[in-house]
Amino acid sequence: MTGKISIDCSVPNLRKIWLNFHKGKRKSRAIDYFAYYLERELEKLSLDLTSKTYKHGNYYSFMVFDNKKRKIEVAAIRDRIVHRLIYEYLVEIFDKSFIYDAWSCRKNKGLIQAIKRCQYFADRHRKYFFWKADVVKFFQSVDQDNLIKYIERKVKERDTIELIKEVVYCYTGTQKGKGMPIGNLTSQIFANIYMNELDFFMQHKIKHLGYMRYGDDFLVFGKNREELEAICEKVTDFVTNTLKLTLHGKIEEIFRVKSGIKFLGVQVFPGQRFVSKRNKKRIFKRMDLTNNASYFGMIKHHQPKLKMNLAWKLLEGLPYD
């Protein structure tokens, strides 16, 4: 049945999508307005979708400075409901076909589990080497025609494809025909669909000791430097010519596993791992009584002894009676 069932654009299904979208969202004027006129807005959206007259609106953008400067682009509420509609549809179709070692934005996967998997590889291949790489400006560089082609391999229903095209092609980044917005829910599944091409290339065309990917960051393990240099050359050629992307990681990013793997904000060594110095500074700078639970939850998986230092930091910030 994969790819043969159109997206359900009925009002009852859109209401369910709205509830999933609304859950945990911060209050805003736009969300409050949509919620107040919910039935009217859902009926209008359903009509636009089923009559094929739906047009995606403009994005508004803002800058965030978290490690590096990033432009976040946000769509209107009705468009974000369509994003979730497409996201849930595509996840149901594609997720089961993704390889085990694709760790980002998937149920029962995620950041913590990816770091644990990295630890597993470090322990298992402690005598060997690894190559770390990532894509230069991945979200700005994704080829939109390529993305649609990869989606069409599993989604055959034309009305559904046209709706997905409306969402993909409405985004105009710095280069025509390239990019998808950072912050979109659809961008999460689109990224995994796009990078799934690399995953399968690594799984079926490349001999290696281990491979794992989180977003556009990936690690490859090999027995020696020469083996990984050959892999680096083949993967770079595939990424450049097939995916039309550019890699950051070159041959100089090949290291011994025992020297440590800097990955996803953690330094992983055989038998142990530590929160990176940069992330440790950020935690100490940002943590307070309102957000300490999330930080404690993160570090307990990687560096339990750091919890005591964080606890003292909290106590030092409390007012005296």
C-alpha cells in the first residue's frame, strides 16, 4: 500500500493534526487567533487542499546565535498544519526504509541515543580509525528537484506529490532551486529522505567497520588511514555529483579512535565520554532554576560527576534567607 493512499485532508483529520501541532506550543497571537476560529479555519484549509487551490504563504525569519549564526524561517499557522500533515504522512511511508544508523528526528532515536551509539563504535573499534564529515550549509544547499525525485520513488499519488511540491518549491533561498527552511517540521523528514541516499550508498557500495549519521553529520570507521582515505574519495564524489552537496570533512579529518571523537557536543573516548568544553561553558552560563531539569537530564548520560558542579552553581545563585 506504500505511496498509493492520498493524504487525508478531511476536517476531522486536520483537527487531529491541529491537536498534535498545538501540543506544547507557546502561546502567541497567531495561535490564539487560529484556535478561536478553529472550525472555520480548518474547513477553509480542508476545502483549499481538496480542491487543489492551496497556496503556501510567505515565511518570516529571524536570526539565532547558538554556536553559530542561523536564519530561522517560520510559516503561518495554516501552513504549519500542512507541514505536519505532510510530515506524518511521509514518516509513515519512509521511516521503515531508513537504515538503523540514521539517528536524527526519528522515534526512539535522537541525540542521546546517537551519542550512545557513537560510544558503542568507539569501544568496539578502539584500535582503529574514524573519519568525521558533514555537509556545508546543508539546509541551504539541498537540491529541490532531487528531493522531489527521491520522494516520488515511494509516493505515487499525483495530488499528494503536487501538494508536497507546493511546500518544497515555495521556499526560495539564496539560490534558485536550492534549500529548505531551518525550523520547518517538514525539513526534518526531507533531510532524512535526502541523506538516505548517502546511507544506502554507504551500506551497499562501501566496505567499512561502521557508519552512523545524525542529520548531515556522519562518522565512518575503518581499519587504517589508507582504507578511510579511499572511502573519503568515493563518498566525496557521490555527495558532490549525485547529491549535489559539498562536504566539510576531508582526508585531514581522519583520526585514531583512541584520540577521541568530537561528535554532537560530546567528546567520546573508548570506555568514557565527556561533555565538550564549549557545551560545558554554555550549560554553566545558561542554566538556572527554570531549566535545570533539561540540563541535568542531558549530562547524566555522559558525565555524571558534572552534576555536582552544576548543583553547586545553582545553589550559589540562590538568594539568602
